[in-house]
Amino acid sequence: MDYTTLQADVDFLVDTDSNTYTVADKTRNFNIALDEVSGVIIGCDGTWQWDDTNYTDLPIGLTNVVSGQQDYSFADEHLVIEAIEIKNTDSTWTRLKPIDLYPEYNQQSISSITDYLSTPGKPEYYDKVGGSIFLYPPANYSQDSSLKAFFQRKAQPFTTGDTTKKPGFANHLHRYLSLSVAYDWAISKTHPKANWLASKKQEYRELIKAFYSKRTKDETKRLVPNWQDNR
């Protein structure tokens, strides 16, 4: 469904129009529903990482490396950081290893987070803290476009002026959005269809999870033996 059709479906479901349920209100609720869909898909899409088909670029970000700088921020639409690579001074790329220093610090495996690999050198690890990536150690050189992030991002939102734009996930699952937006209106107005809409919305949610968790059928499955010592 395109955006015009999705809005018409909402009106059909709860007998509204652009006066009783304004385009602005619908758009806000559609974008909330899109964020829900993003979270569901990213949580179950296995090794084939989903990305909204409305984006015209790949989910890969580049930034400059600054000598001695440890903290690099990333945009809040990057919901999941998949991998971080750094370009070395010889123009080769190295994948950094993810670490989480806070549990290590709490277990006293390291004596100080502040001093951990703080001397600039060749970065080997990265840690995600809030909206930042910390390099360990920080680089001892500056170089343009040399820190690369592979990420998953939330769905591209609708605007009130959209008409033919379609949601960037599987076509047969688009009605989750109109059911969700209709439910928002129904629950706020104590509409008699609220429970039915909630039930249908949950059905579509399960369909989304089932579809995106089974997209890697081209990959060879392996049986791994489970050894048990019965001595």
C-alpha cells in the first residue's frame, strides 16, 4: 500500500476522514508504528540485515579519524551497530573487536576504564556507550574517511505531504501500519472495534516476525552434535 491507500484503510477501519482523524495525527501515529515494525524486524531478521527500501544509500557510515580522539558519536537513527572498521595508514581496513568495559570493570577485570588502553596507537577494540563509539586505543594518526560503521537504522518516516510513498518493508505486511493507526484512534475514542483491531494488529506482528526470521533459506543448515558424557 502507498501512503494514500494506508490512510484510506484507516478511515475504512474506524469510519473516520481527514476531519475527524487529521493527516497530521495519522502521520504521527504511522511513524510510531513504523518504529515498532523496525524494532520487530531488526530483532528477528537473522543474517540478512533488513534496511528500509526507501533509503537511497547503504547503511554504512564514514567519518574522519582524529589522532588521540577516543569518542566518536553516531546518529540516533542507527539502532544497531553491526561492525566497526578502521583504515590504517597503509590504506588497508581492519575490523575492530567489540568489547564492553563496564561489566569487566564491575568484575574488577580492569583497574580503570579511564586508563584502559588510553595511549594512542593502532585501534584494536571498540565499545558502544550511549550514542558514542570509543576506540581502544585511540588512533595515533589523523586520516579522512577512515572510521567505518555498518549499522541498521529505523524505517524512513512519512511526512504529511507524502502520497505515493510506500513503507520500506514487505508489501504483504503493510496493513500492520493501518491497523495500528486505526487502533490508536479507536482506543482513544473507546471505539467498539478496539479489541478486534488489537487482535488483528497482533496477528500481523506475528506474521512480520515469521517472515523476517525465515529469509535466509539459501544458507546451508548444519547439524551440530550435542555431546553428552554418560560416564
